[in-house]
Amino acid sequence: MKLTLEEQETLISILKRRFGKNMKRHESLVWAKVEARLAIKPDKLWTLNEMERTGGEPDVVGFDAKSGAYIFCDCSAESPKGRRSVCYDLQGQESRKEHRPEHNALDMAAAMGISILTEEEYRALQKLGTFDAKTSSWLETPEAIRKHGGAIFGDFRYKHVFIYHNGAQSYYAARAFRGSVQV
């Protein structure tokens, strides 16, 4: 899966503009270095484009000094519109007797090449702005919870980050998932 040269240029322009408008998310980082990394990791452009296409508004939120990778995360104010109304995973999706959604969060994330945010990553993201004030996002669920049929999600209400649980088969019009990718 590859983007055309025009699609790559358009995406890089969007990412550069977003990077410049949101320096609080990455104060010590320089766009030229991010762009240089994107140039040597062109396969990641497709993933970033999928994040953008589904409403995630990916932006740089960190740098991994060990690997030299920049960490991009979905930074849309609300959960990405193109990923809403999904169960947590395939098992949850298949367990629905009626009104089964077309997709589930884990399979969609894998197909896009991203990882669903962990609780720790979600809390770190919330320190960079206000996210999910009207929506919620599925989070990577510990196996101890998942084996009992549950899954966790987070949102931001009353100036506080909340982490809740639900059955993995549930889905709501205002719940999607946020992901990240290292480039």
C-alpha cells in the first residue's frame, strides 16, 4: 500500500502545518528532522494517511531516543469519526446476536498499521490538550479484563480523565479508538 507522490506531498503539507500549529505537543522537536525521518520511512506515510483519512488528525507527540523514531498519535479533539461505532475486538463483534457492527477496533487498527493507545499513553495524551470531551475511545485492554468479556475506554469529563469498562461487544456512535505509530 503506497501513496502517489501527490498524495505524499499533500499529507506532508498537512502534517507540517499541524506540527507548527501545535508546538505544545512537541516543544523540543524540529519539523525538518521529522520530515527527514518520514523520507527514510515512506511506508509509514500510508499509515499516517489512514489515520488522517479516518479523522484522527495525527501529530507528533514524542520522540524515542533509543530508536530515533518520532511518535505520531491521533490528536483530533473528539474520537476519530471514521472509526466510530465499533466493538473492541473480533470476539466481541462476533458475540453480538443483533445489530453487529461492520468493524472492530483492534482489527481496524491492525489494518491501518497503528497500535491502540494504552491507558498510560491516553493519560499522557490528555496532558497535551483536551481530547474526548464529548466522545470516548477504546483503549488497549489488559488480558485479565478481556478474558472476562470486558474492555476499557477513556474520556475527559469535568476536567478529569476517566477510564471505564464496558462489554467488548458494545459499541456507540460516540466511541472510536485512538492509535499511535512510530516513524
